Amino acid sequence: MKLGDSTIDETDKYTYLGEVNNKNMNLKDQIKIIESKVEAAYQTLIAIAEDQNFKDIKMECVWKLVQT
């Protein structure tokens, strides 16, 4: 489809307001993206908790980091 000088191609999924929608209108693609973000946050938390400079910090401090 043409829109002015631009061509709009058909796609199976698109992002709208940060949410990924697919042609089936299910959350499968959105969940994949969220899973990778959660995994990245988890790995960051583990890296901070295992850092020698932070080894004596109590879990309360780690939870504060997670909540911010």
C-alpha cells in the first residue's frame, strides 16, 4: 500500500505504545520480550549480589535496588 511517497508493507506483528501485537492478537510475542527483560534484570541483580564489594550487604538493600 502506498502512503504518499512511502510504501507500507504487510507485517505479522507491530509495536503500539510499547506492546507487541501479532496478527493473532495473542500475547506470545509480548511475553518473549518481557521474559528477556526480566532475565536481564535478574542477571544484573545476581551480579550485584555476588560482587565482592557488596558481599556484606543484607538482602533488604538488594530488594530496595529491585524496587527502584
